[in-house]
Amino acid sequence: MQKIEKKIINFIEKNIGWICIGAVTLIRLMICFYVRRYESGDFNADLLPWFVEIKADGGIRALEHQVGNYNIPYQILIALLTYLPFKELYLYKGLSIIFDYLMAAGCGILVCTLKKSRSVELFAGVYTGVLFIPTTILDSAVWAQCDSIYCFFIVMSLWCLYREKWSASFLLLGAAFAFKLQTIFIFPFLIAYYLLRKKFTILYFIESFGMWYLMCLPAVIMGRHWLDPIKVYFQQTEAHGYMWLNFPSFWILIGDDYDMLKKAAIFTTIAVLGAAVCHMLYIKMDLQSPTKFLSAAVWMAWSCILFLPAMHERYSYLIDILLLLLVFMDKQYTLVFVIEIISSILRYKYYLFNGAEVSEWQAVVYLAAWILLTWHVFAKKKDQSSIGIAEKSVG
């Protein structure tokens, strides 16, 4: 072997993590480039008309009235995009792809913090995994949806929460809520964390809502009614009169009478979450334990989408991300993650590529995966990640 070859190989070995990050970033970008022309039904029916209307109304000046049914901060971003000289489809996708990368980096930081590791290789592994989950690619680069935006803020909020940076955590939570109502899926975990840790005041939740309203304030300044930010979310909750929309909901096994079952579903969800919190308090669950922290967050968010009415295919996006991070913490969650991600792929396939609609057997498998996660979170007494850290400390 020549000296130059040895130097190159040594350089690669010493910098394999950074090389992986660079390569993954480029390859993911290439994939996004090759699917850039795909136009989803949502883009043609909603996103494009919104863009055209906002641009015709003067960009930022269009904030004086509601365009579309997404919250005001996303309308602000669309308004800013109208000033750029690129195709509407590419602008939407480009915005979401930028947040894909930010979210992947945030996930890497969160896992490294939970595992008390400074390993670039670990960060690169998480970063790669998040960017190459099929649903993250399909959501932004194909569908032109923006779920990576609110999920990025949730991931960073959890990172700050674990580090006991309370104010920063709740401000980031407010930013997530400003973009998507689905941020409420993580709220039950925060309530449980508040009750178990007893480390911060409940007044921080007010800080979150303050941040949410602050991000909507430009539209109010432009002339919108001060209650408009609240009205948008109320309108969203009444947008779909179905118990489920292409999602393997628990209610597929019961029925689709929305008027009769809607309130029953809401109270069922409250009962499930309430029972879980009571159990966590009874056993004094250690939510500062890295795996328990993440697994409890996943379980509570998943319980929300499983039992609430009117859930649809993209609402499990956050679950896909957090379950992947949980696999990096403890491999025993791999089966649950695999079932979740396959289910997500099938749901995206149905909407984007005319695949088969969600069936009862998929709902059964999905429920079984949730039950398995429940057993891992609540029945197991030992946190394997904590054991591993303790063993390393002893060694």
C-alpha cells in the first residue's frame, strides 16, 4: 500500500462520522431532487391555491385575512416565499426539506444527550436514520407537507426539558404549537413529567401559549381579529366528521358513527392517559432515566392518536421519529418501530400512489404494537440504558 493510500484511509477512519454526515446530506438531497416534480392532491387542491391567493393579495399584506386552514405562522412563511422567484411546488418542498435536516440534527443532539455521548458516529447514525425514514422523505419531498417543522420544535423542546432548561423548552413547545395543532399530542407527557419531577412551575405552560400567540401577532398587527389564532384551530377540529381517515385507529374495530362516538373517543383517551399517569405516580416512574423519558413521551403521543377521533395518516409522523430515537436508546423497541413505520408507509402509499386503504387487520396489528410498547414502558422495572450507563461507570 502506498503512503498516500494510508494517509487517505487514516483520514477516513478518523473522520468517518463527519464523512457520513456529508454523504448522507448529499444523497438525501439528490433523492429529493429526483422526486421534486411530483404534485400531490393536497398541493393542487390546497397549497397551490393558497400560494396564488397570498401572492395576489400582496404577500405579507395578505396576512390581514385567513388563507387556507393552516395556522398563521405557516401563512407567514408562505407569504415570505411568494417574494422568491421559484416554482411554488419547489418552494413548499424546499422549506420542508430544510426542516428535515434541522429535525435530523436535533434528533442527533437529543440522543447524544440522553446517552451522555459526544460520539460523532452516534450523531451521524441518528441523523441518517431520521433523514432516510421513508415517511420523512414522502412527507416533504413528495407530498410537500410541513410536519417536519413542528416536529423539529418538539424534539428541541424535549432536549431542553431533559436538560432542565424549562423556559427554553416551553418556548420551543409554543413554537411547535404555533405551526401545528397536533403538538397537543405531547402535552400529556409534559403534564406527567410536571407531576413526577416537581421541578418547575405549571406557569411555564402559559409561556408556551404566549409564544404561540406571539408568533401569530404579525397577522393581528396587519388587522386580523385578536381571536383569529384561536379560531383557526377550532375550525380544524371540526374539519373532518369521521372517526378515522386512512389511519389504523382503535375505532376501526368499533364503528364510524362520528356523531355518536366522538365524545366517547375523547373520554376514552382521557381515561387511558389518566390511568397511565396515576400508575406512573404510584410506581414513582423515573422520567429522568433516558429511556423512560423518551418511551413515556412516545407512548403518550401514540395513545392520543390511537384513541382520539378524526385522526389521519400523517398524524403519526412524530411517533415515527420518536420511536426511531427510542431504538437508538434500546434495541428492544425495534419490533414496535418496524410495525409503526410499515404502517405509516402503507398509509402514505394509499394517499400518494393509490395503495390499499387501511383495513381492520392493520388496526389489530397496530393496536398490538401499542400494547407491546405499553408493556415495555410500564411493566418492565429496569431501564436498560440506565443499567448500561451504570456498568460503564463501575468499569
